[in-house]
Amino acid sequence: MSLPPQKACELKQIIHQQLVKMDVHGRIREVLAETIREELALEHQQLSTEDLIKALRQRGIIDDVMKELKFVTDVNEKESTSAPKPSTHFVDREPPVLKKTNIDPTRRYLYLQVLGGKAFLEHLQEPEPLPGQVCSTFTLCLHFRNQRFRSKPVPCACEPDFHDGFLLEVHKDSLGDGSKMADATTMLSICDPVHMVLIKTDTSGETALVASYFLEWRSVLAAENGITNVAVELLGVGTESKVSVGVLNIRLEMYPQINKTLSPEVTNTQFALEHQKTTEKERLFLVYAKQWWREYLQIRPTHNVRLVKIFAQDENGVNRPVCSYIRPLRAGRLLDTPRQAARFVSVLGYERAPVIGGGGGKQEQWCTLLAFLCRNKGDCEDHANLLCSLLLGFGLEAFVCVGTKAKGVPHTWVMTCGTDGTITFWESLTGHRYIHRPINPDDPPIVEQPKPLYPYRTIGCIFNHQKFFGNCQPSDAVEVCVFDLHDESKWKPMSGEAIKSVCSTGTTSSVPPFPPLCASAVDAAVISNEMELQLRILVSEHRKDLGLSTVWDDHLSYLLSPALAAYELERTTSVSAGNEEFQDAVRRAVPDGHTFKGFPIHFVYRNARRAFATCLRSPFCEEIICCRGDQVRLAVRVRVFTYPESACAVWIMFACKYRSVL
């Protein structure tokens, strides 16, 4: 391949610059002197070019040069006309590609680089992953002032190979000054931290929360040249919130450089004042909360056993007012209706906070929203807090309810109050809605009372981002509760001003800002096809073990699609549609004298093998998969419905048709 003279000259210049940068000439001189001493002194012979290259290769200098030479393609190059050839194989590690980022020169940016980790001692014995081998990975998620970022997954190791850079825009809050570049003094007043969440994903795709850390980035404002390096020690979560899990090396840099850096005394004074102000607000709220609780207990002695939750621990073991976990959250174009929001929250995975040891006790851990979204699963409190925030964003008057369900198990759910007084309960784990009609215990026995359909038994308190009410009715049973929140003889309110002092946005407080929701990165069609193919293989292998042959009916499989779409629509809107067309199509596809059987099932994960094992535990599904008879034809259809945060509702339907032989 011949290059134009201009390109050849450019290439020579790049190679020359790289050789100078690595001081290759100096190293060659050293090797040459050493080789002459070792070989010529003994043999008194002429040293050839081949001998010198051999010596350089033995000492690894040629390999070093080849590793450092990176040929980078400008992604915006317009001269390139021919389409690149598709790669014939996949390599374990992608070569670095230079990408241009659009930086507005009139705005201020914080460039945060993660330059590796160390002391992740839990992975000290972890073997080096082989090329192409599936292994557990770490992913770092960041949130800063409505901007979210995610690192590339790196294999779990004692020293994980994080090498990622994130460009965070530092903008002003006020619209009038929003277009002006923030100076050092303005940036010092921006007290939002960079929230960093470390997630571990195991080989089966299960995620676990490793650490949650709030990075104080403003130390860079007092750093020389506007650059500073920070070693961030990450602590565990929940019961391990005091245990170190590892250290991240972070480099912070301001773009463009600050004309006038602040002195460390100024920044430290600002941090001390903010901490003092926050601590004082929290102290005053604690004093008020204690006084409120004493008054609540004086109303009725039995109140001390009611589930009145004023504070809750987050993943870092920090006690925070429950109202701070709620905030009106608008989903932009990602969710269109409150019921769709309820469906989205219900397909996020449910997992109780892990507890070490037995005893059956429930570990309390109310996650911050970023930790919940990045892990894609959480406890019932996390689901209820998110659903309440979304319903508030849709303009409804929503509250989180704290109480119990059957057998006295503590539980949280969501309640909305209509303008006409209608009370609706929303179960955040399933998306189900229930209308509450209270039973009047004073009515005579002849009066027919409404039968509650909801699973809730008692209710201790309700709250949102502005209000908190303790239930002070004679009975805390949900079925007899009257939700007249203006009647202080039924619901004891907390001071709105007191709640606002510690929970409102934009104030100096320890309340982390809420991140925006992210659109799904999952291709529903691709995942549906992959899962369907895997399930066909699993069914065929299972039937082969039973001595049965497998014949698939592609047409029948396709006809199952409308049913799966109707099931998801019903879960979202509570409206059933399209069943008549589905039944008519199936009748046409199944000949006279044949029997049709179908079994739909719903999952919130995308692991085909795990889903198949669950299906086999159902006698109805097992009967279809292991069907015996004359002219047996099998069908399977998978339909993945995507939601924000890459959450998925996965519908699978197995079906068969066969000739009925009496």
C-alpha cells in the first residue's frame, strides 16, 4: 500500500514525535553501548544491524514502542468515503478511539478522571480473567447537577483497571446568569457534590451495590493550575457502612482554567460554614421531632407500638428524615401517565436489604435514588419512594404510607388523594391500584360494609416531601381509617416549616439531589429474539432427554404476539383489549380435531435459563413443554417491553397444538 507524499511525511513526523517522547534514542544508545561491551570485547567482531535489533527485541524496547503507537481515526473525518469493513472477530479489549466532545468555550466544566483503583481486598484472590471469559465486573455511576454518567465495566480485581474521564458542566442555577461562565467564587457557592455509586455485576447479570460516595469537588478551586489528585476511600453499604471496600484514584481539572484560584483558607472556611449550618438545621429538627413524638404518645399510650417512621437510614448508615427521600420527579418524555409510572416502578427488581447472620430481622436500608436506579432493584421502601415522587411529578397529591400487611409484616405503599376525596392505594411492587372505602364500625350489623381488596392491615403514618402525618385515630386498622388529613383529631401533622428546613431543594443540606431518569439502552427486538432462540434450544434439549422430538410452528409462535402485547397493556392501563382477534387467529391456525394449549408468564429479568427453570415448576407449563401426542407442534414467543433505566417487562408464552386421540 503506497501513501501520498504528504501522508507519508505526516506519519514520519508522528513516529518521530513518539520516539522522542519515549526517549527511544537514549535507550538505543544504552543498549548499543552494553552490547558492544558484552559481545565485541569477547569476540572482536563487526556488530551488524541484525545483532542490534535482536538486542533491542530481547530487552522489550521494540514491543514498548509498538504498544505506545496508537493510530487514531478522527470520527468526523470527511475525506473518508469508503465504508469500513465489518470486523471478522471480537477482541477482548477495544482499541482506544479518539472522539471529539463538543465543549462550549463559554461554559465552565469539571473534568473528572478515574485513574484506577486499589485495595479492593475482597477480590485479592480473584484470578486474572482469560480472554473472552465472562467475569464479574465493576461499573461506576456518577450524578452531578442533573447530569448522569456511567463508566465502562471493568473486571473485578484487587486493583480494578478504571480509566475513564467524565466532563461535568458546572452551571448556575439562575436563568438570568445561566449563560455566563461561572467564576471561582460562584462555583464555591455550588454545594452539590458528585454522587458516585459503585455497582458489581456478577456472571449471571445480578447487580449488587458496593459503595455510595459523595465527592466534594470544590477543593480543585484552590488547587495550583486548577488540577488536583484525590484518593477516595469507598466504604461499604448497610451493615458494612464502616468498612473500607477500596480506594479510587481521582484527578479533578477545571476547563477552561480559572484565572484566579482561591486560597485553601477560603474554601475550607466555606466548607466549615456549610457544615455548621447543616448541622444546626438537623439539630433543631431533631429537637422538634422529639417534642412532636412526646406529644403524639400523650394522645394515647398504644401509639408507641404504631409504625410512625420519622427517620430512616440510607445505604451509608446515615439517619435522614423520611421526607427527604421524596421529591417531585418529572420523567420528561420517558413516561406518559401515572399508571405507566406505576408499571415502570413495578418492573424494577425487588430485593430485601441483605443482612448478615440469622434471626429473621429486617435490615433497614432506604437507598438514595441514584443507588436504587443504578442497581435496578431495591426494597419496598425504595419502590414506594420512587413511585410517590413520580406521581407528585404528574401533579397528584401523593403520600408514602408506612404500616403492615398480613401477619404484621412491615410494608410501605403509596396513596393518592383525589380532589373529590377519593383515596387510592398504589402497590409499588406490582402496580396494582385499590380504591379505599372505609368501614364504619358504628354502623348496625344490617348495613352492608365494603369488603377491602387491598393486602394492607395497619397504617402508622403518611408523608411526602412537604407533609408528615401520624395516625392518631382510635384504631390503626386501614379498613376503618378515615383519610381526612385536615382533621387533627385523626392525623397529627408535623410543622411544614420544620420539614422544609431540612428537606427542601436548593438549601445547604445533607439531602442528595435527585438524578433524572435515563432512557432505556436495551434493544427490545434484539433481546426478544435472543431469549426466544435460547428458550427453543432449552426446550428441545429438555424434550430430547425425555425421548421426545421437537417440531416448532413459526406461524403459531408469531400469532402469540398480540396476546403478550394485550397482557402488558392490561398491566399498564387496567384495560383489556384485542382478545377477540387473538382467539380468532388461534382458531384458524388450529385444525379441527386438534387441541391448543397456551401458558403466558411474566418476568422482570432477561436470563432465559433462569426463566425456563421457573416455567418448568408450573405444572401447566410443564404439560405444554413435555406434550406427547400425534402431530405435536410447539410454539414459544418472547416479548420484551422496555422502560426507563433499562428496566424490562419480559412476557413469555409457551403453546402447543396436537391431534386429540381418544
